[in-house]
Amino acid sequence: MRVARPFRATGGNAMVSTAPLMTADDLDRVPDDERGELLRGVMLPVTPVRRVHWKATGKLVTSLGGYADANGLGDVGPEAGFLLERDPDTVLAPDVSFVAAGWAWPDDGLGWPEMAPDLAVEVLSPSNTRREIALKVEIYLRAGVRLVWVVDAEARTVVVHAPGRPPCRLGMDDALDGEDVLPGYRLPLADLFA
């Protein structure tokens, strides 16, 4: 069995905050009902989502999870926290993530695994800023995420990001493609947003 891929530390473009920076260990001690993501040492609150966000996330978890299970490709789930950067620490919890079979999660039930998922899906919420999403995508790709989908359920579009190529915007006539991350997986956006 392979061991977890180490994350690649990144620098630059740190967010400015007057609050003291938190570490991943600090975040782990925050009560579950008060916890958010940690973006370069700054905790971002997690806000309740609207129905359109909830519905798109649910469809992706169901569709991706069923496909991955049926083909023995790995695990899919919602909002798992991944430690992607250190000093300052970043712990991101994609709305949906996929980890390929064969990766050993370095998780003893405590803390956050220092690994990147193979696929990270962010479903936009009204509280997300463009700058925040762009920074998350940058962090995901630098940490080793092989495919990032940014889903705008209200606009009914998805922007696909992958290392070494420009982003690709998909519309209602297009389909999500698992590429080499989830070979053979396709989901028409018309089905996702139905």
C-alpha cells in the first residue's frame, strides 16, 4: 500500500489579518460547531448553505461515490479536512473530495491528514469571494490535487482546473469528465443542475 502523498508547502500571497494566526493543532481544539477551514493561519467561518448548493453537493457525492465504489477507484466524501500547507497552516475541506485507492490516510483519528485529495470540488456559496476561491484553487494545485472543479450552481457552470493547463469553463451543454483521476466518469451538467 502506498503512503500518503506529502503536501508541498507554498508561500506568497498570504492573507492579511489582525487576528493571531492559528495552527492546524489549534483548529483541532476548536469545538466542532464553531470550526471552519484554516486558510494560511486564518480561520474562515463555515456558513449554512442554500438549497442549490446543498443539492449540487449531494448529487456529486452520490454520483462520484457510486462510480468510484463500482469501479474500485477509491473514496468519495463531503467536507474532509486536509492539511495542505504549514507555517502558516492551511486546512481546507472541499465540499466533495476523492482520494484514489491505495493511498494510506495518515489519520489516527486526531488532527488533519497531511495529504492532498486527487479531486477537490468547491461549490460556491454567497459568502465565497473570488479572491478566496482563486487562492484555494492555487493551494489545491500546488499541494498536488490533480483535478479541481469549482461549481457555480446558481450560474449552472463549472470551472475545471488541472496542473499545467488553463482553466476550462463548462456550461449546460457540457459534461464533467473524470479524466485520468476517475477514468470513464462523465456527468452532464444538465443532470447535475436538474
